[in-house]
Amino acid sequence: MSTAPVPAPALTVDGTGMLCVTLLLRLRKEIDGAEPGAVVHVIATDPAAPLDLPAWCHMTGHHYLGAVPDPAGRPVYALRLAADARRTRPDAPWHTVDH
């Protein structure tokens, strides 16, 4: 496993206080149109986030990079957007869009 530091984010999505379902709705909306390869930091206080974010990345094809240190001590997770990611439904980001 690589110990290289995670690059600085191109985008930060603040999901403080949100359950993962709501967080994924916000994340999906905020990354729409973002450049492939962009690193996104997600602030997520839901205790399920360390499981849900990697699962969502696996489902969509984005690359989960793991937890990253935050100077303010918040739980922050990083992902890298994939060019060939599967799109999800706007109202249900845990379901991919059938092509």
C-alpha cells in the first residue's frame, strides 16, 4: 500500500451533520461537471461514511483514496474522480443509471 500523501483537493464537499444518503446526494451534485482526475475531499461526520464512501466509489468507478488528516480534526475522506465513472440517478445516488 502506498504511503504517498493525498494531493490537495480540487473540491471539498462538506457533509457535516448529514446522513450518508444526503451526503451522497450533495456529493453527486457537486462533482457533476468536475474534471476527471480531480481529487475531492469529503467532510463526513456520519459514522457509516468510512464504509459507505468506499462502497459508493466501487459502485461508480471513482477511486477511494481513504481518510486524510484534517488540521481542524474533522473526519475527511478523499476520492479521485474517474473519467469512465458510472453515472448515478440524481434522486438516488446509490443506483447507477442504466445505459
